[in-house]
Amino acid sequence: MIVDSASAFDVRTYLRQEMMPHFLCPGCGHGIALRALLWAVYELGLDKDKLAVVSGIGCAGRLSAYIDANTFHVTHGRPLAYATGLALARPDLHVVVITGDGDCLAIGGNHLIHACRRNLKLTCLMLNNEVYGMTGGQVSPTTSETRLTTTTPLGNSEPNFDACTLAAAAGASFVGREVTHHVPKLKQLIRAGLEHPGFAFIEVLSDCTEIFGRKNELGSSAEMVLRQKSELRPSAYRDTVDSPFRSSDLPTGILTKTERPEYGAAYRTAAAAQRARLAASTDQNKGRT
Amino acid sequence: MNVGQPASAPKLPWRLISGNHACALGAVAAGCRFFAGYPITPSSEIAERLSRLLPLVDGVFVQMEDEIASIAAVIGASMGGVKALTATSGPGFSLKQENIGYAAGAEIPCVIVNVMRGGPSTGMPTRPAQGEIMQSRWGSHGDYPIIVLAPASVREIHDENMRAFDLAEPLRTPVVILYDQDIAQRTETVELGDANGVARAQRKWASGPPAAYQPYATGEDGIPAMSRPGAGYRVHTTGLNHAENGFPTQSPQAVERNLGRLLTKFERHRDLIDSWQTLGCDDAEVLIVAIGISARAALRALEICRARSLRAGLFRPITLWPFPENALREAASQANAVLVPEMNAGQLSLEVGRILGGKRVEAIHRFNGEPITPAEIAQRVETLAREMNQ
């Protein structure tokens, strides 16, 4: 059931007002994703002092600066690796990663698959707008085939990643996908991810109207987002298509949810057991390494 | 000079350990409670030791998926307020450079051990070299300050690793510990003091009302107080050029002010940072300048020279960067010539030549994996002394 707390939720109480106006382009879906995240944070009653947001480089990476929390805007592709250190060192913090399709799947792809495998408690939001928007519109690992970008002037001929299938295959214990059109559903998904006691990977299908949309004559932001609703955009995730927005059964919602040991807790348990063993030992050289 | 053995009578049982083992022990003694690394010869023993040691002190060891992830996780842990270390060797040190620049720019304390092996590229993984003297200072892009320490014995690796944390934390900077494979994997007998209860230098933590807190305020000593996540400050940290409030800026005035402060922040802390050793410099007509295993060879060379009535001295920077320039000038004041034995094609000699402009500076360069011998150094000192006296 979708809890309608929309009337009580004031996003401004979770934003750094001094950073407004934000720098996102008109029509960009990232702001909707940010709102959904903060709405989920509000519903869960997470303490802003204990909330840490780590983001990489790109349009998605810039979002952390707007959030009234402990925010870290790190190097390109590495937010999951920074977040791994932060979450291991500070299990009392709630660590959220905001990343984009290029940041997460291209330069940071290695960190993604190992974060999925490791299952440290982190919530990773990957905002997928199919393009490197910050640098002016180059092809990304999720750009649909045939699409025009500044570096695919003849149309993209590389197949694109299905990030959720990738994350699930790498062992992520929570995988979900949602579109920015369905804001309450997106909020519910992020909320479920924040509550998951392990690594949660969430792909948000966002839209880049100004650069990707304009280049490919995809219409206004509203038109792009409506396509997300009606046709679940990237049919081209698996096959070559002439229209990237034809009907597809690309699933949304929670796609994978399994229970397995959370890495940080497992590590601390093993360490405590070793300390107890040594404390009980009579060996004069105990613990001498 | 006392790089190998402690001068005082041992109060504790002596231990026969390797340089990398001493490095791990020094880290724990300094209060390091987080290590992230990736296997690489010849530094892996540091990770192996810490994987056992850190759980015993409620610390965290993690082997990451690659070298970049390792330094990133270390910086992430330090952002959380925990003293953190990574260790690597040449190829891994190259991979870490971008994020070392991040730590320098965002002023996140951390310690990076680089055990130098042959290069370039994969080079000679099990052979010593000193090829990262310049990279350790200039390896990341842009202008940034960094501290590099260059221990020359197993004991000194332990002690300098402790000092590295005592510099990194209060000065909010990455500190690199640079030593070669020879010292890393040789075993020496050391007496390690009991560090328990010894106060270590601490990070300057933010205090006062959060509304008034500026994460990059200039402050009295040029080092801004850092905020600990969870303490109510909720600040932004970024690798973008930032203003005092921590947020990105492209204002030329704000960037010049803040980057200018960063680039000069060590100046008033040089008493704390600078460290060197001199031997026989008072009357030296030939001064040897060396670090690491080359300095160990130079020590023996000094004995050979003095036995032949050659007046040789040694200047050994322990803090390699920022280079102890004034101390070198003073040590070289009586010398007619300077000899720099180093295991590379010419790095330390460039800096020595720059500082001692006008003096005759020669070098012994070695990049075949074989340490420079005391006899070679003594021979070059003798030749130099003869030429200068002609």
C-alpha cells in the first residue's frame, strides 16, 4: 500500500535552501528522484545527522550538495568505494549513494559489482538518463541502441546494460527499478531499499530533456516522462530497435529481494568472536601478530 | 646515527620482524583502525598483518576490488572520523593518484604506504627501486600540498608510520610513507616501545554552534576544524574548488583565497613536519644525500671514507616532502661537492641541485634492481674529493 504522506511532507526541510536555485536543467528527472528520496527519508524518520549521502561525478553526483545531511561529493565512479569505507567505519550512519549511469556502470562498474557481492548495508540510487549530460551529451553504457549522442553521430551501435539484471547477477540482495513518473511508487521503492538490511540497488529511469531529448527529437519533458509511463522506455535494453520507446515489458518495482548476511555485521561478529577466543586463551603469545 | 638499532638498552624483548610487519604494528600503535588495500608485491604483508591485527582492536580490515577502491574506502573511513591507512606499490600508487589529490584538496587525513619496486609499469616487483620520489610529490593533477616520509630501517618504518598519523590528523592531509622493497622485506631486530597510553596527535574537531561553523574556515593556524558525521554539522565535502562554507565555487576571489590557504598550510607547521639526520656534515667536503636503502649504503660508505681520511658527510631527509631545504643548505655549507646515490634515473638529485644551486651535484643512478653498494659510493666520494682538490 502506498502511504500518502505527501501533504505532510515538506521537501524544503530536507534541502539546503542556501543552495537554491539548483542547477538542473528544466525538465530533468533528477529533481523528482531527489524528492522521492527525501520523501522516503521523511517517512522513515531518519535522523539527518545520521544520514550520509555519497555521490559521484555527473548531473546525479551534484544532487548531494542540495541535501541537508552529511554529504560527500567524491571522484568520478568511486562513490560506492568511498561509501564502503564510510559505512564500515561508521555503522551508526545511514549511507546512501547517488550515482548516474556513466558513474555507476562505466567508470565505476567494478565497484558496483563488488558492492553487490559484498552486501554491505548501503542504498545505491542510480539515476539513469541514458547519457553523460554534464559533459554535453556523450553515449553512456545505458544509451539505447540507434540513439544519437555527441559521440555517436551515426547512432549508437553498442548494446546497453540492463543495470538491474547486472546487479542481480552480481549478487545484490535488493534490486528495484522505477520511473520518475510514478513518484509515490518511486518513493515506496526507495523506502524499501533504505529499510533493506544489506546492499540495495535501485535504478531510477530519469530523463535528460535538454541534451539527450533534444538531440533525439523526443519532445518536451512531459512527453519523455509520459513515454516512461506508457511504454517503459528502454525496450532497447536487450534488443536493437528502431524506436526506443516501443512497448516493453521492462519490469519495475522490487525485482530481487533476498536475505543474506550483511557484510559489516558479519565482520564485526567474527572479530568479536576472535577477541573472545584470545581473551579465554592462556597462550602467553596470544594476539601477538 | 642510529637507523638500525635502538641506542638504549632494551627494556622490552627484541623482535625480529620485517619492514612491512613493522609498518602494520606502527599503524595500530598510532591508532589506525581502518585499512583497505589490494594485493601487490612487495607490500602485501602489511595488509596480511593488519587483517589479523585490526579485528583485535575493534578496527576494520577490508580487501577491496582494486587499488582505486582501496584509497577511496580509506578516505571514506577517514571522513567518518577514523584513522585510516592503505598500502601499495608502484602500479597501485599510480592508480591511487587521483584520489590522493581528492584527499589533499578536500583535506581528509589518511596515510598511504608506497613500497617502491622497479618500474616503469610492472617493472621488477621483487626488486628495490626509488622511482617514486617525484611521483609521491607531484603524482596527482593540479597544485596540492602533501607530506612524504622516507624511513630507512625497519624500526624507522614503525616510528615514521606513527608520525605519519600524527601529521595527517592534525594537519588534515594525506601523508605518504615511501620506502623501498629492500627495507620492506628485510628483517631486522627491533625493540618496539609500548605505545599504549601515549597520547597521539588528534584531528581538530569542530565545536560550537553548527550554524556558525565553516568547514574550511582559515582559522589561526591555517588548518580548518573538521566535523564528524553525526555531530550535527551536516556539511558538504567536495573535490570541486570550494569556498569556506564547503560548497563549490568558481569565484576567482574565493578560489584564490581557499586554494591559496591550502597550498601554504604547511608553512607554519614546518617545525612539526621537517625531519632529517646528518652525520659528519660539520667538516664534510663531500656531502652525500640519500634516502632509504641508498642511505643505508651511504652509512657504511662514510665509515670507509673516514678510514681513508676522506671528509664525507651524510644528509638524510626523513621528511622527503616538503623537502627540508634549509637543513640541507646548512649541512652542505662546508661541502665542495654533493653526491646523490639513488635507485632511479635522476630524481632526488634534481631537487638537491635546485636547492644547492651553484654547487657541484653529482649522482649515482641505479635502476637495475641492485642496490648501490657502499664501495661504489666511497669510490665516487674519493674521485670527487680528488677532483675538487685539484
